[in-house]
Amino acid sequence: MRLDVRIAVLSIILIVVLCWSLMVGAVPLRVEIVLNTLFELDGPRQNFIIMQSRLPRSLLAALTGGALALSGAIVQTILSNDLASPKIIGINSGAALGVITASLLLPTLPSNYLSLAAASGAALAAGLVFLLFELRAVSPTRLILIGVALGLFFEAIVNFLLIILPNTSVSGPLIWLSGSLWGLGWSNLTTIWLPLTVLFAVTGLLSYRLDLLRLGRAQAVSLGVHVRRERLALLTLATLLAALSVSAVGVMGFVGLMAPHLARALVGWRHQLLLPTAALTGAILVTFADTVGRIIAPPIEVSAGILTAFIGAPFFIVILLRNRREVQP
Amino acid sequence: MSLSLRAIRAGYNEFRLRDVSLDIHAGSFTALIGPNGCGKSTLLKVILQLLRLEQGRITLAGQSLAELGPRHLARQIAYLPQHPVAPPGITVEDLVSYGRAPHQNFLGHRSRVDQFQINYALERVGMATQGKERVDQLSGGQRQRVFIALCLAQDAPWILLDEPTSFLDIKHQYETLDLLAELNRDGKTCVAVLHDIGQAARYADCLVVMQAGQVIAQGNPESVITPELMSTVYGVDAHIYADPVTGTRAVALKSNRGGVD
């Protein structure tokens, strides 16, 4: 595969943003220190702030941002719906419900199992949306509305649990629900990087199938695609991508919606280019949001999820207004 | 080698195809005609397994389509939907290349045979020099030819077309039908839903007339197109004459009896 210029440029931007994220914060560090630390130019003397705090955190931001973007790109294609994203159709809230329920009811549960809880909650939401889509053939806009309602319903349950259950600290889950990378480190990264890498690879291999599904159900079926089966497989993939991100960094709003749109504007809709571009865009968005959140009002940290929602919500409204033509399922 | 439908029942919402039995012969140019909502498009969708069969059996050369599986079915039958989707910004060649999907692995690797078929298809519809152009910037007639090229790249002996001439102006309607007739002469079996009875009689060698979910007549245009049929199916008082150019059946209305449709 030829290396695309736009992908190369995005990769460079991601590296620059990552470096910048290592430099800024409560203790500003100069770029030489960052580079010396990363490449051990001063010998094994490591900068504790970079190696133990900022580096794992920024890598997590990039990784989960990429996962959310891929999840969004898949969901938009298989539902033939530009308004869809894992957050908007309720997958993220489902994952949040899973994590909160597990951590409140079973406080002794090791954190590795939280991903499993997230996946179960996310699968519940995705399964409901899929059933409605396949069996009732609802219109794209109604599907979005149902997803939004489902998400709000899950959020209500989460809030209910947070209020009624005694002897729990609410601030931890609340920060997590707003999509924050605060206090995350290597242990969080080691739990999710391997499964996410595998999911990235699988998604990449399926880019041609996504192309075929993008032609619409009638065309895809007549080209020999087993549409229902492939949609289900891809939705499972999207659900796992979103659930793993949510289990690590909480509910990061609108990344899964924005990144694929920006990517399509850059490279068009062919998934072989679209998927890597969307993943890079998502990674840049979340790393950038996390870094800005750290320096915008020190010493307080603003959650990355709050910042992505701050840009993302108006973005969503703009797409809604532009999206007059409805795409057929 | 023919497509046989036996006692088909299928549909959506309240509409049903009822007890449709039909044989379409390989090599024919078959036109499905009938008033709006009679089930012509539904019939194509049932053949393509886009709609679930509630009863009955469809076989191609004796083999059940349901057992064939989507991939093998796609190597036998190509389909042009009524409103085909071209993703924004896609080029002509890229769109046509998706016709090779039933012959490719899931990565979509394009072999030399694939490229040959794509080039052949583009040439066949007269778009060989426009492979790099964007589909969304073509005229309606050119767009339709690109989608026919997509079907040709699929290299299936059968092509099913759902109202291929609707939304085209008269020149491009005839251009499209001429192209289909040419493909038919070269051995493709064409099954098209057509609205214009004169066009159907002029191009097709077999007409299938449908009404309210049932097939009520099938045969060559000369035997099928009669004033009685026009009256029962369309509810019009028609005069049938020979087209002065082709000598095929053409329809002129005397008056509209109204209220029958």
C-alpha cells in the first residue's frame, strides 16, 4: 500500500501533539528534556513526570481516541447514517452502565474485569439498536433518536445507582463519566493496548467489506455480501472498540462522530484510507483535548470529555442541519 | 437453463405477491410490466433474496437460489436497483470495480482478470475514457451506464434491472435500452421492469404482465398486448397499432374510462 500524503501529515501532527502533551502541565518541561528522556540521550536517568505520568496518559489518550474514531466510522457505514456514533446510539452509555454497576456492586473486582463489564453494557445497547434496525427497518433519524433515548435511559440508571448506593465516593465515578484521563498510568495502558491493537488490525482487514456495505443493502446483497451477518460482525467490532475505550477513560463524547466526518472530508469515503485517517484524527482530538484540559485552568484539570463535547455538540448540530437528504438503509 | 418461480408468496407491509409461477428463459429479454404497485420490483427483490420468501421455490437451472448462497448467486445474477447509491466523490472505475466483489477474496485484491473485466465493462458501455471521472458529476444517462458497467464487471449471465429508464430523458432512455438489447444479443439474459409499454414491446421478446401481486399474462409482445389486456390491467380503452418505425406493438389511448385503477 502506498503511503498517502495526508496520512503522513496527520501522523506528524499526532507526534507533535504527543510531544507537546509531554511538555505542558503543572511542571512545564522544555522540548530537549522531553526528547532526552524519551530517547535516553542522557543515559538511563529518567524524568519521572514524563515516564510515569505524562507518557502513559498521552498514549492512552491517543489509543482510545483512535478506537472511538474507528468505532464511529464503522457504525456510520453499517447503519448508512452519518449521524451515528457509539456515543449517540447509546453504546458508550451502555459501557458506562456496565462499569459503574460492576464497580459499585462488586467493589473488590480487579480493574481488568471492568473492560468485560463495559463490553457487556455496550453489547446490550448495540444489540437493541441492531434489532431495531434489522427487524423494524426504522429510518436513520428515528434510529438516532432511539439511540439517544437509550443512552439517556442508561445514564439515568447510572445516576440512580450513584445516589442510592451508600458508602461510595461519587466523585471518582463522576470524573470518569465525564471522560477523564486524570491519574491514569501504565497499568491502564497495559490492560487495553493489546486487545485494541488486535481490533485495529481486524478493522483494517475489513475495509473492503465496509466499502461494499456503503453501497447500500440492495447493491451489497446483489454483489454477494451476506449483509446481515457482516453488519452484525462489524457492529460487534465497533462495540468492543468503544467499550474498551470507555472502560479505560470513561465516556468521551463526540470523538466517534467528529473524527470520521473530518476524515471523510480529508480523504473521501474509501475505507482503506478513511479508517487510518479517522483513527489518527481521533487520536489527535483526544490527546489535544486532554492536554488543553490540563493547562486551561491550572491547577484544576478539565476533563478531556468535557472539551470534546464542547466542540462536538455544535458539530453535531451542523451535520444535522446539513443532512437534509435521508440515506436509505 | 431457466429461472423458475413456483407458487411464490412474499412481500412487505400489507402487499403480497400471490402464487406467482413463472419461467424466464436464459437468453431472453424479458420485460415486467403492469400498473404501479403491482409487484414488479418486489418480484425482482424476491429473486435476489432481498426479500424473504414466505412460500414457494425459485430455481436457476434446477438449483434452488436459497441454497446457492449470496456469493454464488451474485456470480449468476447481477442487479441494477431503482435508486443505486454512488458514494460521494467515487470515480467511475472504482465504482465499477465493486462488480468484481463476488469473484474476489474479502480483502478485495484486484487480479489481472478483475482489471480486464473492469476495462471490458467500461468499454462496453462507452465509458472507457472516463474511468477517472467522478460519478456524482456525470449526467443521468452516463450514471446509468456506469451502473450497467458495474453489472457487466460482475460477469453474471443474468442481469435484472429495476426501472432502468425512469428519471432519464427520452434520448438516454433509448440509449440505455439499445445498450441492453446489444448485451442481450451477445448472450446476456436481461430482465427489466419497464413502465413504457411501447418500449417494452419494442425491445423485449417476452413480456410478463402483473397486476395486484399476480402474473396475469406472459408471452411475446404480439400475443400479450391487446385492447382487452389494456382494459383489464390498466383500465384504459386502448387502440393497438404497429409502430411505424419498428412494426412492433404500440398503444394509443381512445379515452380514459377512469376510476378503475
